[in-house]
Amino acid sequence: MKIRANDIYINYEINGGGDWLILIHGAGDNLAIWYNQVPVFSKEYNVLTYDMRGHGLTEVAEGDYTSGVWADDLYALINELGVRRASVLGYSLGGMIAAMLATEHPEMVNALVLTGVAGAAVGLGDRTVWEERRNAQMAILEKEGMTGIIKERIHVDSSTTFSAGFAEKHTDMIKKYEEALAISSAAGYRKVLESMGRRGRPVDFSKIVCPALIIVGEHDRWSGPEAGKVMQQRIAGSELVVLPTGHACQIEEPGAFNEVVLSFLRRAVPQERSAAAP
């Protein structure tokens, strides 16, 4: 389904019933990557997934694509849908958007789950490494389109997404992931890459006041345990869980990931006392 919000048409899906739970994908992904989560989470929650600006079937609009713009898109979307309060789960870039919603509109967020948020968000790592990777992705996109991006992300340099050897050992799981990624367009991902080097509004993680859970992969070279510990220190009272995975915890270990998330949400926001019901 599509709805107009923040002057663009945003593609979204709603599944389940109960309190709202919003899932936000990462850069280059789309709502289809939550295939391991939506069937499980929707048994207890009213799950909203959507394609961020420039991703999936959402409009590829003009202008800069910064975390602030994406956060404004989300805020407009949930207001158009009549969502008053929700728990929010953000993966990678989606985690930055989730954190921004929680700091700028705390009255709307019951609980927050951040997974795979890059160490650069808390001042770790060398930004030149990110620039080099972005430039390499741009070159691949120009030569091979999204087919090349998918191949590079999974098969050529899978360590950016999964732990060593995972892609080779779990071809059936990788096939599903490839099918999900293929929905996004080269034009949209080009806009994303062009804008990723531009600074948007900063996120002050210390201003997050709702219950928060941080999930990182033990073998994630972008946002591993060190980044998770720093983020936990920034967010008062937050919890940290380290899973034996690479960057995409929810793809590599869906069972463990889902149980960790649901256990946290059940404790943090018992449904009978929540004000988030649609």
C-alpha cells in the first residue's frame, strides 16, 4: 500500500494486531528484509513496515537523503496512519532514524530496539573507511546496477553483512535475502549513496528516555561489541545483547534475534498497560 506523507508516496505494510511495532530497514534494503520477523512479531503486535525514501517501492524523490529527512518521513507516515505511540526497531541506518524519532518525539515511542547501528554514530571508527566503501559502492552501481551491489554485499565481501562462512553454508537463507534486496532500484540506491556523506541533524543518544535495547553482532566490523558498549553507556538504563553474528543479526540468527526482541518488549511495555493500541 502507498500513502502520501512528507510530500512523497511511501510504500508500507501493516500486519497483525495489538500495540504498534514499527520496523525500519537499513540502507539499500526495503521492507521485505523483515521476512523472518513479521510473521512472528505480528502474532503479538500490529507491525508496520515501510520502504524508506529511495528504497523499495517508495518514491525516489529529489533532494538530499539525510537521517533527518528520513526521520521526518517516518514521523509524517505514522501521523497519516493515526499511530499515537509505538515501539520502534531500527536496523543499521534504520536505527539512526529510530533513535531520532525517540529523541525528537519521545511522546510517541514506547520502547526502542537498535541493532547494527554503526560505531561512527557514537564517534568510533575512521570516517575515511566509510567514504572509501561508499565510493566503491557507487562504482559498482554504475557498472553493474543493483545486481552488482547484491553480489558484492553477500558474495564478494560478505563480512560487511554476515559472519565468516555464513553465506557459503546457508545458501537457502541467502537466496531469500537476495530476493528481498532485488526489490530496490539502482536510481534510489544511487540517491542514498550520494547523500550518505552529508551530515544531517545529529542524534544525542543520551536524550533517549524510553526503555532501550541494543543488539550487535559479535563479528560485525562496523557496529560490533565495542560500539554496543559505548551506545549502552550513552543511553541510560539500556540493555545490550551480543549475538554470534555479523551485521545482519535478524537474518543470520532470526530465532535468537526474535526471542531477544520479544522478551524485551514484553518486559518493557506490557500490552495491557500500553497506550499504543491502534
